[in-house]
Amino acid sequence: MRVFKGYGNIIKRNIGMMIMYICIFVGIAIVIQKSLGDTGTVEDFSAVKLAVAVIDREGGVLGDTLKSYLEQEQTLVEIEDDEQTIQEELFYRNVRYVLIVPQGAQEAFENGETAVQTIKVPGSSTEFYLDAKINSLLNQIRVYRIGGFSLDEACGKVLALSEHKGKVTLLDINGNGGQRADYNYYFAYLPYALLAGMIMCLSTVIMAFKQKEIRRRITCSAVPLYRQNLAAAAAFLIVGLAVWGICMAVQAVLYRGGAFTSTNGIWYMLNSLACMVVAMTLAYLCGMLANTMGALNGINNVVSLGLCFLGGIFVPIEMFGSGIEKAASFLPTYWYSRINGILGDYGNLSAEMLQSILKGLAIQLLFAAACFCVTMAVSKVRQRE
Amino acid sequence: MIHIENLVKRYGDLVALDHFNLDIREGEVFGLLGPNGSGKTTAINCLLSLLKYDKGTITVFGKEMHPDSYDLKRQIGVVPQNVAVFEQMTVWENIDYFCGLYVKDREERKRLTEEAIAFVGLEDYRKMFPRKLSGGLLRRLNIACGIAHQPRLIIMDEPTVAVDPQSRNRILEGILELNRKGATVIYTSHYMEEVEQICSRIMIMDHGRSIAMGTSEELKSMIKTGETIVIEGIVLTDAQLKEIAKLPHVFDTDYNEENTLTVKCTSARHNLVRLLNYLQEQEVAFGRVLSELPTLNDVFLEITGKELRD
């Protein structure tokens, strides 16, 4: 009990540092959530309309059909039939696409040749989009022509067909209109607070207890080694659970119940708890490795920031190359971030998603176990010294 | 109380303790004296089961000492050479913490902590953190942490290293006070004056072995030197120097370029009077005259051929 109280005394002295880290983290999480999250829910769908100019030099039924068809889905813009004007309008993006129906277009079409000309912004997505639309229309007319319809009839039928519009309904797969819940952003950035806070707070305690002379004095005492280790583990566990509990309470207060109101709440809890276990074992390891407060600060920054950047906590992992993603898959923060992504994107979890979440949790706990083993090895080496 | 027999401890090829034997009786202040690397701390570490040894037996309070001999450890207090306290705890919390490693009862612990604070004179500093204390006060806190549980056996490993004279005297008086209260003390040091001042028996160690053991007087009687006479500012001829060397009980003389004469005599009466009478007869003028009785350093020097602080 006395050893436990000793840990408690030293932890008490570092609690201010821990609170500071949680406050900084909560501040950052709120700012990021406000800037990224408050874009409203997506309840409606409408296709993008592009500014398109049609220059019909022939004045036939084919040109009229193309004009009418494009008018249905795009915004038609009138421009002069002049090469310099066309280039200027495209340059200033007043129009995105210019369709020219030249003289003899119908004849060329009937002969199976290229019937229309286009001037567009090279390499743009609109180029491919509208090329595909126009080709589709011309192909449909061609099919009707082969079927024995006249060009007028074929154009009429295709236009009539294109007037039928499909109804688009958005699926609300996460119960929040497709938007991630506010508390999901909180959980997304939580690992940094847990890692940085726990390393700074608990490693300092480890550093105090591993001093050679103090270790010697405690070893000489009447307290068995197993009881000393038990006391240390209990103290760490209580601090870890308390910090985790505070973090959960903060999100519940900030977001009116937060994850507690979600159907995935239990997974949010388990994921953050696994992250806390990782943070505790890393704190133990860092405390064993560092000999001075300066060194501990350096190790803390490298470990907490490094894990958060490479694990996709601060920046989405997709922004890095596939090589980095592969390397990141060895990090617990990567799996934390993946689980948080799934929980944010989906309201009802499929069996596959559950499997993925369980795998992520298991990998985090395995990482913690590996970390603990390394710490034990380091501790043995240090004791021999 | 403590019996160590044929203890051997090796670090690779280096023999740190070479068939080391030791017997300490209850109520003693026992001094372990020796230069750095002589094996004092290794012997203490083996005694406390902090180190595994290769051969030999260690018995404390009549029982064999093992790493898990917690009933024996409960009766031992350790004051390490370097200050071993928590920077994050106050003076009171530190003493209370280390006392708590031995004493479970809260009330008793509180009483013992207060007594230890009073014993080392840290009453005015109980709420201060160690970083605010001076070197001497830190040493006192270090001692308080080791003795707060009022152990039967106290092991002090060079507790006065880098301590100012005032704090050193207070610490030495404290050790004698602890001994008067019934504690047996093992005191390791390479400061021979301290050991001579407080220890009832002394063991001189070198190369992991005991080279001499006994009271201060017993150790000094083991050597030839009984008195060393130093005369400064004296001018002598070779003939006069030869005459001095032939005086009764003189067995060694040294006359250096700074005109200082050192005469070593065996333990006998009136050596100084005889020498001064001879100089008067010869009408030799001289300056300051010093007569020194042998020290433990002389004992060590004569036995090993080197200085204790080498």
C-alpha cells in the first residue's frame, strides 16, 4: 500500500501537466471539429451544370437535337462564332466546352464519320464528361437509324428518352446524414492527448523510481518485489482509467452525451481504451529509456507526434504513399484511426466491419503487449547496470 | 550479529571480494576502511543481498541472508552513499514513504517519521522539496530516510562524502547517538579520521580482503612507527644526520631540500626530548617542531606500501 501511495504522491505532482495536455487537446479537437464538421447534413442531390456553348453552322435536326439535349442538363451560353472569342471564353472559364456542328455534319454522321467538332479545356474532367455524353447521344441516334428510323424520328425518340430522369435518393448510412458526428472528430484526435499526456505524466514517475539509489533503497526494504510491481501496475491502471474516464466525460459534456448516445458507443469506448493501454505501455517504455527530463521531452515529442502523423491521426493516411501506409499498418494509431473512420462513416456495422474493428483492437493490444515485453527487457538490462 | 565467511565475488576476471571474512557484534560501531575499489561497497551489497556472490555464507541475526529474507531486512536500515530521495516529495513525505516500506501501522509511522525529523534536525524543512535543501541538509534527509524505522542494524555507506564540516560533525554525533540507543552500525568510509573518531572496531580492506582488524589502538600497535617527529627550517651536515639516525629508537630519517627533517621512531618514551637535546648540544638552529602519533593511514601505508587515499 505504501509503495502504491508513493506512486500516487508523485503522480499527484504531475497531474497539472496531464490536465494541460487534455485542455490543449480538447481545444484543438473543438477547433478542428468546428472548421471541418459544421458543413450541414447532405439531404439532397443535384447534378453539376456546366457552361456549354453550341455553335450550329449547319442549322439541321442533328444540331438542334444536340442543343436541346445539352440544354436539359447543362447551362447553354451564347458566344460569337469567332476563333479568338471562343479561346478567350474558354481561357476565362466563361464556358467549359464548345460544341461546333459544322456544315455537312448530318451527311458525315450518316456516313459514319466524325460529325461534330469540340473545343475544350484540355485534360479537364469536364472534357471527358461531356465527350462521353455527346458520344452516347450520337450512338443512340445511330442505333435508331440502323433500326430503320429516319434521322428526324431517331432524334425525336432519343430526345424523348433523355427527358426521363432517374430519382436520386441518398442513403443515410451513419444516421447523421452522411456527415461524421461531432464527437467523432474528438475521438479522432484523442490519441495525441492520451499519448503525450500519459508519457509526460507516467514516465516522470518511472524515472523517479528507477534511479539507481532509490531502486537500491527499495530493494533493501521489507517490501517484496512482486508487491512493488503490483503497486506500480495498480497505480498506473488507476491513473490510466481516471484519465480515460475524464476524456469520456468531457466528450459527453461537450457533445450532449456524445458517443454515449451512439449505437456504436461501446466501440468508441473500447477503441479509446485500447489506445489508453498502448499509451500506458509506451509511457512505461519511455520512462525506462529516458534518463533526464530533457531526454523525456524529446522522446515524448518524437513518439506522440510521430505515431499521430504516421498513424493518420492528424493527416489522413491516404495522403501519404502506399509504402508509408504499409509501414503505418504496424502502428497502433493507424488501427485506432481506421476504427474511428468506420465508426464515423457507418451507423450500422456489418459483420465485415465488426471483424475489421476487432482486428484493429487486437493489433493495438498486441502492440501494447510487445511494448511491455521490450520494457521488461530494458528494465532487466538497466538493473544489471 | 553478522557473520561473513569465505565470501568470494568476481566480476569477470576481477576478484572484488577474495575469501572475505567478517564478524560484527551487536552494539558495535564497526568501520570498514579502505581506498576506493577495495571492496567495501561490494561487501555491503552482498550483505544486503543486492548482489549475488560466487562463494561463501552470510548470516545476519543468526539467520542466513537471502534476497527474500524480508523478516531480516525489516531490521536493517540503509543509508546509501548518494542521496536517494524523491525530488517530487517533500521532506516529510520522503521520510514517511521510506519508513512505510518497513512499518505498516499509520500512527506508528507518523510517530517514527516525526522522531526521525527531530533526530536529524529538519523540523523547519518538513514541507520543503529536496531541491530546495543544501547539500548538508540533503545528507541529513538521506540519513533520516534510512533510520526512520529504528532498525537494529544500520549500514552507512560513506554518508559524509561532500558534506560541510558542520553537517559532518552533526552526522557523526547522530551516528553515536543511534549507537547509544542500541543500534549496531556498519560505517564504510575512506576518511580515516571519521572512522577513528566513531568506530569501536575497524577493518582495513584492500583488494577485496581484510588486511587488518581491531580497535584503532590495536591497529596502530601493529606497526613499527610509534612517533613521527618533523622539524622544519633546520640545516644539518651529513655527519649530524648520521648521528641522529643512530639515536635510540630511531629507525628512519629523511632530510629534504626544503630543510625539513623527518624522524621516525618506534613506540618509546622521550624520543622528542632526546632529539632536541642532541640538536642543542650541536647548537643547531631550527624552526617549527611537530610530533605526530601514528594514524590509520600510517597503518595502511606500512601494511600495503601505499597511501589510503591513493
